[in-house]
Amino acid sequence: MRLLVVAARSDHRMLVKKHAEIEWPDVVVIEHRLGKDPVFEPQFAAAGFDSVIIVSDSPTAECEQFAIDLLSRAEFAPIVLILLEDASQTSRAPVHGLYRVYGRKIDREQLIKAIEAASLEHRQSLSMLRANPAYERRYRFGSTLIRGHRCLRQVGSGGMCTIFLAESERAGNVVVLKVFSQVPDVSERIASFDRFLREYEIVAGLDHRNIVQIYDLGVADDHAYIAMEHFPAGDLRQRMKSPLSQTTALNYLAQIASALHAIHSVGILHRDMKPANVMLRVDGTLCLIDFGLAKADAAGAELTGTREIFGTPYYMSPEQGHAEELDARSDLYSLGVMFYEMLIGRKPFSGSTAMEVIYKHKRAELPDIAPQFAAYEDLLRRMLAKSPTDRFQSAAELLQAVSALKLPA
């Protein structure tokens, strides 16, 4: 049994979960915080659930309309709508797939009966759908069939991956699905595939609020795939198109530095720090993504060969731009470029060619800091020092400096 519980109040979600666990000890319950979590994607159909339980506190009319709107979507799972009120004196029109439960409190017996009825309906509907020869098309991502993930649409592509939005039956929500071009034979392991696997290995072992959540990794039809958190609020690059306040810029700096501290603590460098690799959640928190260029900060496997330059020139450290040895201080330099841009509204170094920008990172003086940003000048100059020895030596040291920063009133 898999249930999606949608409610604004945590005690309502918890109570429904407890009732379900008593009846079905192995039940899987996914919670959706109504009003806090991102709204469901237009194509989301709760395909991986036996039923969806919505708890309506007040006003009940709005919540009922929300349930009816969801059921208007093609193939949406049946809904159990808990209306915390006495049974209406005026009869409500029946709606296919909607099971109403009334009462001032959540009645366990009524709830379980409604879930059982909704689940039976859902199983019968799925049996009919699976009999249709076109059923498997929903699980096709290009030429690749990936069961358990329903394709919503393609959103991007690159040399290594094609990127889709998908509904994950396992995660119970919309995810970003990266489908690797092809899995090479073990004897023909290529660096790009190693980097793809490294991305999963790094993130899967971390549980940090500012690092992307990974849901699944697998191989289907000789193609590797990775399912990860979806960010409908967009990325930092888009957010920076509008001016950021000094407080917001400093808060963003602290969040990204915290993510770097987590990955550096396990011996991993990011090596592609840029605004496009920092995503925004709906609640305003930031999330570091795209570890495809990351590598172990140790004498381990060299994923990109010797003295190759990877990354984005505008955000490269001087040593990265010249293919020198890198350590955690290189990521901190890149973060310094991002903070400069967030705070001041432009990049510290620009040029007509990539090599001109790389040269300036190595040789050009940091532009003068305007008086209104004087409180941050020491922080910026340390982060953007040409020599790694003159920078903050760790993300933890940077976080301490940010915490101790005395800002003007």
C-alpha cells in the first residue's frame, strides 16, 4: 500500500499516517505539506499511489474544489477527501474517483474503508490501462524504457545526458531524470560515464539541506539514469537577473558555503561552481547540483585526464584556468566570484574571449569595491585572492567569517 497524504497541518498528516500503519504495517506514506511544498506539476497523476488522502480543515469548499480539479487530470489516482465537518445536510454531487469522509475528527473506521474502496478502484483502472498496447509509451524516454518513471517532457540535453521531467512512482513526486547516452562496456569505461556515476556516489552519501536530493540510479536498455530533486523555482542565475539585497546575498553565500563544507568534508571538490548550478527551492533555500565535474580531492582516479581545463571561465579560480593542482580553496574562489556578482551586480572579470577572462583571474587586480559594499571588502578580497594561501583555507573558516561579520545598521 502506497499513500500520498496532502494536508496543511502536520498533526493531520501524522494522524492519517498512524491510522494507515495500524491497518497496513508495511504501508508507505508520502506527505505533501499543502501550502508549503511546491504545487503539483500540471501532468502529475499520483501514478505510484493506491490513493491520495486530502485532509480539509477549512474552508472545505476550496479543498473540495482542489480535489475535483486534481481528478480532472487524466488517470489521476482516486482521492479520499476528509472533510472535518458534520455530514452536509445538502447532498454533494458524487464525483467519480472521490471518496468523502465526514466528521469533526478523523474517524479511523471510515478512513480505512474509503482507502480500501479507492485502492480497489485504482487497481481495476490500472489493469485496464495495462491491457492497452500504448501503455508502455508513458515510460519511454526517447528510445529508453524506464519503468517506474512516467515521462512528462524533455527539458534539456547535452553531450552526456538527455534531461527529462518525470513522475517517479518510487519518490511519489516529479523528479528530474538524467538519461546517460549509453553505458559503455567495462573494458571501454569512458571518463564522462565515470563522472556521471561519481555524481550519484557523491550526493547519495550526503544528507544536507543545501545539496540536491538523489532518489534513484539505475540502468535500463543499456542506458544509465539518475533521478533527482526537481526545482520549479529555477536557478540562481535566473534569480540574479533581479537585484539582490545585501542581506540576501550574504544569506545565499552562507548556504552555498555550507554545501561546500559538506562535500569538502568527504574529500570531494565541485570544480564547476556557477549560478546555474545552484537551484532555488520554493521555500527560498538554495541547493547545490551538478557534480558531473567533481572528483576526489585525493590521489584517486583522475576522471578528466591530466592538465585538462573543465568549468566556466567566468567563475574559474586562477589555478583551475591554468590547469594546475586544485583543492577546496579553488571552489571557494569560484564562490567568491558568485558572491561578488550577487552583491555588486556584475562579474569581477570579463573579456571578449575565454582566455582573456582566464588571464584576468590570474593577473588582473580586483576592481575597486564601491563604498556601499565596504563592509564586505575584506571578505571579497580573501575569497578572490590570486594565491590559494591568501584565501580562506576551508569552507568552515569562511562560514565563521560570515557569521562574525558586523554589518552596518
